[in-house]
Amino acid sequence: MAEEDLYTKDGTVDISGKPANRKRTGNWKACRFILGNECCERLAYYGMSTNLVNYLQDRLNQGNVTASNNVTNWSGTCYITPLIGAFLADAYLGRYWTIAIFVIIYIFGMTFLTISASVPGIKPACDKNSCHPTTAQSAACFVALYLIALGTGGIKPCVSSFGADQFDEADDNEKKKKSSFFNWFYFSINIGALIASSVLVWIQMNVGWGWGFGVPAVAMAIAVVFFFSGSTLYRLQKPGGSPFTRIFQVIVASFRKLHVQVPADSSILYETADKESNIQGSRKLEHTDKLTFFDKAAVETQDDSIKGSADPWRLCTVTQVEELKAIVRLLPVWASGIVFATVYSQMSTMFVLQGNTMNQHMGPHFKIPSASLSLFDTLSVIFWAPVYDRIIVPYARKFTGNERGFTQLQRMGIGLVISIFSMITAGVLEVIRLKYVQKNNYYDLKYIPMSIFWQVPQYFLIGCAEVFTFIGQLEFFYDQAPDAMRSLCSALSLTTVALGNYLSTLLVTIVTNVTTRHGKLGWIPDNLNRGHLDYFYWLLAILSLLNFFVYLWIAKWYTYKKPTGLAN
């Protein structure tokens, strides 16, 4: 093997900062530690979050709307904070060290949450009827939750990108494996979620919240061990400096040259003469014909230099301009994922509250917690992820000619359609449930004699939609991101979940305010037997359908990026 073939060509280095050896680092041998870490971290996260709405109701004495909104607000924050971790990873620390730092914050949060639920004086005092939390006790719980939100925010945008970094894009064989990595990455997430939604939720409802939060804290400690165990095998991308600075430089330079004419020949535009990009850790990008206003930043004029060198606030390279264009092109696709995330967020709120009204018994002695029904979403993902990778993709490839089976945009679109049917299914079940209540006058019955397992289809459909939309989104945002902005773009994809949760909070708040006027109980009262949760599901189904039509237009407009050259 020639000496140049011993090392990766995408600019990655090993833990010592030396060029990454192709044989000794990266690939699946490194990814097994990353997948193990992700499985344990997600077990910890879902073990704490899946049943959180019931904890807030039972221990902090909150009603349906308050508990639901607190969960979606907190979940939204968990998916906004990735912007912090992504910025630090891309600009200064790199993905490896960002993960290493934020797991410490994560463990502090998990430990404090366990203490707030188990230590006398800090945990709320309860009698047979209800709990009576003090302001300080409620505050302790929320401090712990938002420490976890910060910790997970530093990890989320980095782990999937860090795993994908283990495959050299300049090598055709490794590049093919990268697409499979995202499927198995999401598979590992759901193995953790499966254990969380079954075993841990049962522990919380039957053994106690101290143990129910303590086990996820231990799982998080195991995740840390997994991550650091693979350190010598990892390939690390060098941080490329502040992506926001480069973006603002292009915007400022473009407006400074507002009256400058962009030449018809794009080869005249400014770019470094070297094969490599002048952005650390990034390949050059070819010029694209859309969003040509920003090309003004790459038009050379006499005023563009300071002491003989180019002023980056007046003159930017084509690659730098194309970085900004890539982000702008991603934004409409990003926005189209918000409604899908709103549908997804119902699993931890409205689905749980709906399940709370139904018969949860399996046989005469065992009672399944309503939050544990999310394991059917997890089982659906665990089923569909390998089926998609091993069966659907090879079959679709014969018809489409695409190496991936479907394009990333097609894959996400299929998931959006399936999500519509998940809301229709949930709405139909609620109609049937309410008719059963009305027929038998069960309005004030806590648990109606209707099996909770009628909820399984709606969970299963959301799991199927996840495999298409969320995994497709992970791959799409990594693949279409400029090399030095991959953590940032991964964080951008995660913020759809944040805004989806916030949108859910907004919709619930608006619906509650509008439907409770003139003394009415509204769609989502504390006693759902007297409400109309089905109307809320119909609202989400209509929004999802409208969102899909907008998405079709966006997908038709989108132009994929064109990288060239090597990273420096």
C-alpha cells in the first residue's frame, strides 16, 4: 500500500493530533463504542423523560395541561441547547472534546434529579390522596431537568456526526458504509428507549421514582465509560473556526457590494489557488447558480485588501459563499420538519394522558403503565430500521437506480405521509373511546373497560415514520452540511424537535384558551372523558397534510451541494 493510502483523505486526525491511519482508526471498530455510548445515553434520557408527565402530575401535583406543557417546554429546550454544543464543537473544541465536557454536566443533572425524587426534605411530601410540593422542591426538580437539557444539548449534535466522521468520504467503500451507520445509530437509540419505556417506567410506577431516576443516572455513567474506551480508535475532525463569523462575513461583504455586478463567468469569482479550502477541516465547494446575491461577496474589487491581503469582511471565497448558501437551502427543509416533530411529541404527552383513561391490565395482576406503550414505537423502529437497510433499499435501488434506494428528500417525505396516518389512527381511537364512554355513561370512571393496547397502531405508525423522516433527516443534514459546519447542521436538524415541542405547547395553550371560553370544559380537560381530544388529533392531521404539500414544493426546489478537493 502506498504511503498516501495509509491515511484518510478527509483531513481527520487521531486522538494525538496526527493524521488518522486508515487501518488503525475509524470504521465500524470505532463506531461500536459510539453506538454503545448512544444506546446507554438514550436509555438514560428516555428513562427519565418518557414518564415525566406522570411524575409532574403525581409528585408536583400538576394538571393535564400544565404537566403536558412543562414536558414539551423542557423537551424543546433539550433540542435547542444543541446549538450551543454544535457551535463549540465546530468552532473551537471539536466533537470529541465537546462530548467529553458536556457528559459531566449531564451526570450532575441526572444525579440531582435522583436526589430531588428520593431524599427526604428535598422530595415532595405525600399522603394517600396527593403530594404537597413546596416551591423549593419544585424548583430543585426543574433545576435538575434543565441541567440535563444543557448536558444533552452538548452531546446530541456531536454524536451522530462524530460517528459519521469515522468513515472517509474520499473512500468509496467507506462512503457506502456511512449511510448504514445512520440506520444502526438510530437502531441503537431505540434499543435504549425500549429498555427505558418498559423496565424503567415499570420501576417508576411500581418501585419508586428514586430508583426510577437512579437507574438512568447509572446508565449515563456507563455511557461515559463506553465513549472514552474507544478514544485511541477515533478519527477527529479539526474545528474550523466560528461558522457564524464566516456566515456574517459573507452577508456583510454582499451588502457592501450591493451595486457590484456578478460576472456571468463564475470562474472569475475569488477562490484560493490551492487544491484545499482555506477553511480548516473543510473541502472546497463548487459554485451553484441559485442565491446569486451572495456571489457579490466573492467578486474582487480594488478596495478588498488590507496591507496586501484580502479583507474577509469585504472579499470571501466561493467555498465560504457556498457554505452560507448551503445553510439557506437547508432552512426550508428544516422548517418542514417542525410539524412532524409536533406529532412525535404527542407520544410523551397526549398519548400518555389518553392511555391513563383506559384499562391498563395485562391479566389479573400485572398493570402496564400508560407511558410504557411507547415501547411499541421503539419496537417499530427496531423492526423497520434493519428492514429498511437490508430489504427496502436493495429493492428500491432496482427501480430508482439510486445507491441509497430513495433520495434523502424522498425518504423524509414518505415519513411525513405516514405521520398523517398516525394522527388519523389516534383520532379514530379517541372517537371510539368517547362513544363508548357516552354509551355506558362512564364519564366519571377513572379507567374505562377498554384495553390500552388499542393505542398500539398509533405508536407503531409513528415508529415507522421515524425510520423514514428522522433517520433521513440525520443523514441529510450531515451530508448536505459544509464539512466545517456538520455539528451545527446536526444541531439545526435537532431544533425541529425543539420547535415541534414548543409548537405543541402553543397549540395546546391556544386550544385550551379558545375552547374553555364561556365556562366550557374545552377539548383537553383534566377529565378527558368529558373532553374532545379527538379534535386536537384532527387538527394535527390537517396541519401535517398541509405541511406535506409545502414539503413537496421545497423538495422540488432543493439543489444538492457539490464538494470538490480535499480538506486541509
